[in-house]
Amino acid sequence: MKSKNEPATAVRLLRSLMRRREIGTIIPLVIMVAVVTIVNPAFLAIGNIIDIFRTATYSFIVAVALTFLMVTGGMDLSIGAVTSLGGIVCGFALVAGLPISLSILCGILSGVIVGFIKAFFVIGLDLPPFIVTLGVQYAVNGLINVLTEGMPISGFPKAFKSIGQNFIVGRIYYTILIAVAFGIIFHIVLTKTKYGRRLIASGGNAETAYLAGIHVKRIKVGAHVLVSTFAAIAGVLMASRFASAMPNVGSGTELTIMASVIIGGTSTYGGCGSIIGTSIGCLLLAVIANGLVLMRVSSYYQNLIFGLILLLSIVLDKYRQRLSENKK
């Protein structure tokens, strides 16, 4: 009798695991780590692991805020451009002789301003977020090129560069600690606070949320501003790390970051999301980029692998949703 129950127990355990939102990210991550380690054991070297986390840090800082926006049912294609803008504005302020703290604030405020402009068109005028954020991306990139003429800005104070380059014992960089702190805060806000519940309600069913007394538009405006703000923060940190504010530092990152959020279990339709899943998604994409180099695979395959893993994650997520519906 015991042997007959064991398969059934295993099936129930598997189904229980599949209901976890993060499972669509964990499985590809485990497979990727195993494959790369077999091909090149140097992958598990402490220095390489730290480099992976450091690479994932900047994407994760933007991704945690993007998770909030996507939970409300929104999207943003301008985050790469705003990342570049944050670093450029901060760089100009530093070169002009402003104090480091004020220069950083200027960089962050540039993201806040873009966030409000974007929210005005998307929420205020009820225009499609895809078109609006794509337009903002082109406009911001154009502004950056006009201001910089395509040239990077450098000559920053040593104290500013130390933010992105210095580390504590064990090569734990300050930026990694900053990203971990943001992750913990955003996870608590999303899962344990009234604001988090309002975000989820606004994305799940906006009409019902409104009837329940939630100011849906205000919630969505806040989410748009939050994403642009954190994109600018990432840009400032990148300028510190590379000791240079580059006009195109954020170019192409928007789709990768959105992919990491989706892979992490956040629905593209809104109503559910996971900061833990987002962190694993960012880590997965960093592992892929790092692993391809160690396996001496052409970088041209990177987008192909990203796409396949994204498709696999969506299939697993769809299966997970069906299991949840059947349980109900």
C-alpha cells in the first residue's frame, strides 16, 4: 500500500511546486548553472560568482520598481533611456562643480520628471503605454545625444567613484548591498503593506479596486514615477562604477529587464508579481551572459537563449495558473 501512495505523493509535491510563481525561473537557473559548471568548473569560483551578482545588481534595481508597475498592468520601454539620462545629468552636475550629494539628487530628479511626463500621457490622457514609453525612449535618447554630442562625461571626484567601485570584506560591493536593501524593502511593501495590496488590486481589477475606494490612477501614476526614478538611480550608480557617464549605457536594457520581471513570475496582465522571482530572473540572465563567455559560446546566441528561456517560463507559468484554477 505504501508503494502505491508514493507516486501519488510525488505528483502532489510536483504540483505544489509548480504552483509557486518563481518556479518558471528556478528550473532554467538550476539547469544553466549545472551545464556551465560541467563545461567550465571555474564558474563556481568566488570571484566569478561575485561578478555575476554585481552584473545583476543594476538590472535588479530597475526591475524591482518595474515589478510594481507591471503588477498594476503597466509597462515601460523607456527605462534604458532614463538610466542613461540619470548618469548624464549627474555627470554634468559633478563636472560643473556641484557637491556629490546634490549631483546625485539632480540625476535622480531627472528620472522623477520623466516619470511624471510619462504618467501624464499614459494615465492622464489614457494613451497606450507601449507607444508612449517608446516615444519617451526616443525623445530622451535624442536629448542625451544633443547634450553630449555622443561623447561620455568623465573627470568625477574619487569619492563619487568609490560608490560603485569600492567594496567591503569579501569583495561585497556597495552596489550589491544597495540592491539587496531595495529588494527587501520592495518585497515587504508588496507582500505586507496596504500599498502593496492596492497595487495588486489595481492591476487585478481596476474597476473593482475603484469601487473599493482605491485611487487607481494615483497608484498607477506613482508606479510610473517609481520606475523612472529607480532607472535614474541605476544610471547614477553605473556612472560611478565606470567613472564615466556614457550616453548609451542603458540602451537595450529595457527588454532584458522586462524579460527578467516576466520570467520571475510577474503577469503581463497585472494583478500578481514577486520581488523574489524578479531577483532570480535578473540572476538568471546574468548567469546566461556570464556562462556563455566561460563556455566560449558566441555572444550572438545570447538573445536566442534569452528568448527560449522566456518562452519556457511563460509555458510553466501558464501551467501553474491552470493548476491553481483546478485547485479552486
